[in-house]
Amino acid sequence: MTTHTIGIIMNGVTGRMGTNQHLLRSIKAIIEQGGVKISADEIIMPDPILVGRNLAKLEALGKQSNITKFTTDLDSVLADPHYQIYFDAQVTGRRAPAIKKAILAGKHIYCEKPTGTTTEEALELFELATAAGLKNGVVQDKLWLPGMLKLKRLMENGFFGKILSVRGEFGYWVFEGHSVPAQRPSWNYRKEDDGGIIVDMLCHWRYVLDNLFGKVKAVSCLGATHIPERIDENGKSYNCTADDACYATFELEDDVIAQFNSSWTVRVRRDDLLTLQVDGTKGSAVAGLRECYTQHYGNTPKPVWNPDIAQPIPFFEGWSKVPEQENFDNAFKTQWELFLKHVVKDTPFPWDLKAGARGVQLAEKGIESWEKRQWVTIDEL
């Protein structure tokens, strides 16, 4: 058996997303399953080291994950040739400077998004990594969610006919912290700390739209700060300077229109925290994180507007649940395995730092649209 042991520097994984999705449900899970299988006699085995600024948090996370190596000295592990991959899940403002150091140290790069605070900064990372001949990738996890994969299978089989529109609803109520503790970190609501839902979520919607429905050509976006004051992790009140809701319309290629509402100030009355409705000439589908429901042209009811009587059509009953036709692994873990194969075997991996820069670009253009209150064209990077 040939085992490719790959040292991975995991920086910033003491946060919620880094701990749960990247460390416990991805890298730790890959180790426990015996590595990433390439063939009957060849595997890739991750060998992670946890990096952060708080030694106590690293020690606690090491015990929780059974990862025995951790350090607060990033420079020392960047200088160690055993570690071939640098992974970054820090807050946005710290990401680009750390990635630049890792590129100079000759490490392959895999990181969370946004990859920079500006499009220029994010694109520079791609150019630096490419010039250095280093593999690079950006987390685009929603592409591997079961609900999105079911949508993709429907598209591959021509279920929709010509796709006309996409409507996304994302979000939930994030408590302000006065009586019920907040379930998101306070920096998310401070512009000076690179917070805001436009910066956060338009990076996601860019890769979802580009990869599933067509390239984004233009955006019209309106942001809002609905909750002006929240309570931070230390119990102190602070002013919210970043947007907590975003209402955006996108023009895609082939005349497809997409609308996405993203909000941390909305209460959920839908199938999931994220739902995507795709309408086409031959059928429609509504996908959540895991489930997907369809309605074909032949099963479409014919409503007549009459507000004087109770609605006679039970609309929800006219939809059919897409059956489980394949096994779906954790979306973050799936992309991690693809990136590890990319590093070891040079298999294709199109979700690179340039794709990450496109996400930052859309967020920037969304903010520009909000400020100018007009449509903004998305140029090709």
C-alpha cells in the first residue's frame, strides 16, 4: 500500500466553522476512514497541525479532535517542509497577509472565503500562487450539498427545459444578545472588522450561480442594517456598522434572472435555512440544503385569482420529493478530498483562488450598486 502523507497547516480552526466543518467533519473524518482512497493500493493521509493565537483554545481543540500537534508559531510551521498545504479559516482581514506568507514559503493554498477584503487583493493571491507554481483552491461547499446536487442532476437530465429564473431565500433570526445569546460572532456586524452579509453571502451566490446556472453579468443590490445595536461576546453593547440583510437581483447569461434575499433578521417559514427555487419552461424545483421537490409542467395547477373564497388548491401537495438516488457525504469533506487528490495526483480542481476573487468581486459590485442605487456590470476577471 502506497500512502501519501500530506502535512496540513490549519490556521484559524478554533472558530465555529473551522472546528466543525473543516477539522472534525472533514480532516478528522478523513483520517478516521483511513485516508482518501486513490486506488486499491494507494491512499492520501492528512497530517494536520493546528495553528492559532490562543494556546488554551488550541489545547482544548486538540483534545476534542485527537490532533496532537498545535502551535501559536505560524512562521515555524511555514518553514517546515513536511507541511505542504496551508489552510486558512481566520477572519477575513487576516487571511490575505497569511496566505501571502504561505505562498512565499512554497505551500499549496486552500482557504475559506472571502479570500480578501478587495477584488484586487484576492486576485493578487491567485496571481502569486500561480506564478509560484502552487496548487490553490477556495472552499465552495454549497456545490456539494445534497439539495444542490439534486438540482444539478435535474438540469443534466433536461428536467427544466429552458431555465427562466432562480430565486434564493437564505437566512434566519440572529439574536441580538440582550436576553438570548447571539449565535454569530459580533465582528459579523462591524464594517471595520470586514463584517456584513453582502461580503459574506454574495461570495457564496457567485459560485452557486456561475457553476449551476450561468455566469453573472450584472447585479442590482440593496443592503440594510435593520438591527442598529447588538451585544458582543463580553456582554457589552456595540453599534452595528455593517449590513445584516441584502436584497439582490442578478442578470445571468442566457437571459436567466436570479433573485436572492439574504438576511440575519428574518424568521424562517420555508423548508430550510436556504431554499432555491428554479423555474423553467418544462418544470420547477425547490431545493434546500438536503431535500429537493419538483413540479413538472404536466402537474402544474391552473390557479384563478379570487380573493373572495378560501384557496381551493393545496399548492404544497402538487410537488414531488426527489428520491435519494446516491449517497452524499459532508460537502466540506467532499471538497477537501478533491483538493487533496489535486495536490497529490494533479486531478482537475477549477475552484481556485481566481474563483474566490470572483466572489469578492460580486460582493464589491453589490456594495457599489447599493451605494449608487443602480445596476452594475460584472466584468470578466
